[in-house]
Amino acid sequence: MSVLAETVEWRPLFNRFWASHSLSQLLAQTIAVAVPLIAISVLHVPSAQVGLVTSLQFAPVLVVTPLLAARIDSVARLPLMRAAHWARGVLWLIAAALSVTGLLSWTVLIFLVTLAGVCTAAFDVATQTFIPNLVPRAELVTANARVQGSLSFAQIVGPAFGGVLLGTGHVSAAFVLFGVAFAASGVLLLRVHVDERTFTSEESFARRFTAGFRVAFGSAVLRGLLINATWFNLFEQLMITTFLVYAVRVAGLGEGTVGFVIGGGAAGALLGAVISGRPAPGSTRVRLVLFSGLAAVAPSALVLVTDQGPRSIICAVAAFFCYGVGVAAYNVVAISLRQRATPHDGLGRVGAVYRMFAYGAIAGGAALSGLFVSLVGLRDALAVAVVALVAGWIVMSVVLVRTLGTHAEPGGTT
């Protein structure tokens, strides 16, 4: 049970946290499209290298996440989250200054993106363990649905906004906006004050370092969810990174159109967050399989995008819409199940393990994009991604059904 579980004060505090988190998610989704588009259209980076800038946004989780996880349950999370916001604000303002002076290069952009990725990794580890401290366990599904709804809204607006920003040609102004908005997100967190529950341990650093791994891999439920998330994120990011380059350089879509396709299609994520917001006892297995299947199969329609015509645009929007429904709905159910299955004093460490594998897979998927593009070209690389997503869903559906069928869920039934 959370620190505020016995009071009614958690709701206004959660709403303030939610506002800050929503702004940061909007920024993240905008940057996720804007930075690769800068590499493609402004810096004219070769297609096989575009994935590198996305990969380095997430690669720091492989180092920062496990190291921080060993300590996160024993320290206050709020100061760390505020510092991460403000540091990212400074980095993007530096990018703006370099852009104005003509000193922004591919190498410099990669360096700044990597540092921002370090801050993001630290922020995300803290966030995962902060929410259960703020919200009663009985309200976790509702709280996670709201947080996922913020992400869904960000997925609707962010990519489109990123495309529009780049379409205006004002790269420096975009960087300034990123910097100021991250600073504002940190300021919003100043209004959140919680006596956070921390746990001290006499264990050695090595034992604390591996504690999250022992819990995550020692539970069949947690292990199944982790493997599923890792596989999906690997090929999801291969698909997204490859499609960004393919859409601009093969199909001939402009930056604004790409933003519209991804952002408009992700409107489905808002629907996904809504339909998953209420617990449905007895149906967890079915919901996980159906939602993950929708997310895995829908991107197959992207191979039908061949030009700037209406048919191609409709296929792309439909693919991202259905994909968004599946991803958002699956995440709400899976995260809530994971948090219920994890001991309270291990939430930070287990959450960090999940982030290390799931977000490390995103870095790997972006890097794989460059490899496959150089080996087989953009169209075939996109086809590889969608086939792998479907194959992974088929295998993991069997695993999840068997796992949840033989292990009772904490707080419910399967």
C-alpha cells in the first residue's frame, strides 16, 4: 500500500505529477520524430545511419538503469526527476545555440542526444517506483490508465507537432521550445510534495544490483511479460525507424505528412487507454493476447505505402491507429499486472530491469534498422520488422496464456 493510501490527499498530488509527466511525454514524442527528421532532411545523414540517433536516445538505459536501480528504492525520487527535467532543458537550449551559430553537426547532435538519454533513463527509473508511492494499490489500474492516456495524447499530438516544426524549417526554434518546456515540466514537480517510502538495505552493492533480476526472472508472470516486451520493442523500433526514412526517401512524404500519419494514427492509443482503464476480472489473458496481437499485426499494412497518394496515406494512418490501440491497452494491463505481482520494496528494482531490457531493445531495434537497410534496403527492412512482430506475437501468446493459466494473479484471477 502506498504512503498516501489511508488519506484522500493523493489525488491532487497525483494530478500535479500527472501534469508534469504529461508535458514531458509530449516532448519525448515530439523529439522522437523531430530528431530523426533533422538527421534526414537537415543534416542529410545516410539512410543506414539515421537509426543511430534513435538508438543513442535509449542506449543509456543499459548502463544507467541497472546502476540506479540498485539505489533507487533507498533514495527520494522527486529531486532526481526534477533534476532530469532541468538537465534535458539545458541540453536542448545548447542545441539551439549551436544551431543558430551553424555549429550543429551530426556528431554534436549524437553527443547531445546521448546525454539527454542518460537523463531520461534516470527519470524513468524514478517514475516507475514513484507512482506506487503516490497511489494506493487499488487505484494503480486507474492511475496507470491516466498516465498511459497522457502518453496516448502525446503520441497523437507529438509526432504531428514534430513534423510541423521541421516543416517550417526553424530547427533552432524547435530546440528552444524543447528546452523551455522541459524546464517548465521540472517546475511543475516543485508543487508535488510526498513523504516517499524508502527502503534501506545492508546488502552489498552486487547483491542489490542483481536483486531486481532475481525477482523479475524468478516469477513466471514477470519473466513472461519481460520477454514479450523485449521482443516487441526490438522489432517495433526497427519498424518505426525504418518507416521514417522509407516514408521520406522512398514514398516521398514530407515531414509534416509523416508527422500527421504517425500522430493521427496514434489517436487509436487514446482509445486503447480508455478501454483498458477498468479492471475486468477473469479476462487478463485474453486481453493481453488480443491487445498485443493488434499492436503486432497492424503495422503489416505499412508495406502497402508506396507513394504520396490517398491509398498509401489511408493504409499508413490505419496501421498506426490500430497499432496505437493495441500498444496503449496492452501497456495498461501489463504494467498493472506487473506492479501487483512485485513486492513493494522491489518495485524500483524490478521496474528498472524492465526498462533496461525493454528500452535497451528499442536502442537495439534502431541500430538494427541501419544494419538491415544497408543489407537489404528500406522496403525489405520494413518487411522484416512486420514479419518478426507477427511471429513474436504468435509465440508469446502461447507463453502468456500458459503462464497466466498456471499462476494466479495477485489481486485477481485469470
